[in-house]
Amino acid sequence: MTQPELFDGPALLPLAPGACVLRGFAAADAPALWACLQAEVLPQAPWRHLVTPGGYTMSVAMTNCGRVGWVSDSSGYRYDPVDPLSGQSWPGMPPALLQLAAQAAAAAGFPGFVPDACLVNHYVAGSRLSLHQDRDERDHQAPIVSVSLGLPATFLFGGLRRTDRPQRLRLDHGDVVVWGGPSRLAYHGVAPLAAGEHALLGACRVNLTFRKAL
Ligand code: MD3
Ligand code: FE
């Protein structure tokens, strides 16, 4: 008889107060999630490299689905109901994505999580995300749920001050991280992606972050 929990480690790994990793939580659903993004989100809202208010083009490409999407331009960061590329609403959040995010949040102790925004990040070799806080959402009580697909990444998470030395954590295909409570405003980032080839996604990593922005 197989007892996978004895070999794979605990399903829910505490990281910091209010934060935990659910290793492989989305692995079984990953093909359906990726198909859903390709069929329902990317045709209407393709990947694009946003420009920071400081004038730098981000190495990570992004898109969104949900009622609002996170955007950056010379005037600042904001959640916007309109995709500036198309001038139309963002694609709706596919029910399969919404359901996975709610299940992960509930498993981590945040029942009733109903995100209204999903920011989708696309990394190729060398893409990185420098240390930042996610504070453009109105409600900092709600957690953020992150789903990693494709190539592995080294995730950096620090403290509540930018100068707190970050810890490093490897995030693999199918891993889900829930950030709530005191960790919600922690500084975090992603180290430059190493080149590689993933069976489902190819030479990239995709990260979905589910947020209650409004
Ligand atoms: C910790 N994305 O989109 S996900 C982002 O892998 C972002 O693409 C990274 O940071 C990525 O803003 C990291 C994990 C994550 C997301 C949000 C957090 C960690 C967080 C918010 C607060 C604390
Ligand atoms: Fe972030």
C-alpha cells in the first residue's frame, strides 16, 4: 500500500506566519489550467512587457483575467477594469482557476476567498522580478494565492522591510503558495530564471497570482 505523505513530505509546509506552501497542490489540474489560459485568456489578452513608472521595461511578461487587471505605466501602478492593449475588459476569470484558488486558500486556513483579479506572469530564461511588496490591493486582509507552472524558479521572500535578508525557496510546477496574515506585506521577488525545457509549458515558467483587489 502506498503512503505518499511519508515519502513526499507534508502537503502543507509553513513558511512564515500566515504563509504556507502546498507542494504539488495544482499538479493534477495543471494541464487543464494551462489549456484554459491558452484558450480563454491569451487570445483576448496576450502577454506584454509593462513599463515601470521609473521607465524600465519589465523582463517578465504579464497579462490578467478577472474583473480588474494589474497594470503599470509611466503614471504608476493600478488595478484597471480595462486592458490598455485592447481597450476592452479583461477576459473573465475561468471557473477552473477560481475554484483552484479558493480550494488552496481554504486548505491554508482562509475559507471564503473570492479573488477578483488574477495576474499571470510569464518568465523565460533570465527573466526576474526584483524585490517588491504587493500593496495596490484595497483589502490587505485577504491572502494572495500563487500557482507555479512550468520551469522551476527560486523565489525570494524577505520581511516587512526591504533590507530584511530574503530566504530562498524553490517553486516547482504545480506548487501553490498562500500568503496571508502578517506575511501579506512581505517583500518578495524571483531570481533570474534558469534555462530549461518543461514537458507541458516548454521553455518558460508561468505564475498565476489570485488577488482580492477591489
Ligand atoms: C508574498 N509574483 O506577481 S508569486 C507578483 O512568481 C509576484 O511571479 C511572483 O510577486 C512570481 O506580484 C511571486 C508569490 C507571491 C505573490 C504575492 C505575494 C508571494 C507573495 C504577496 C505578498 C507576499
Ligand atoms: Fe508580488
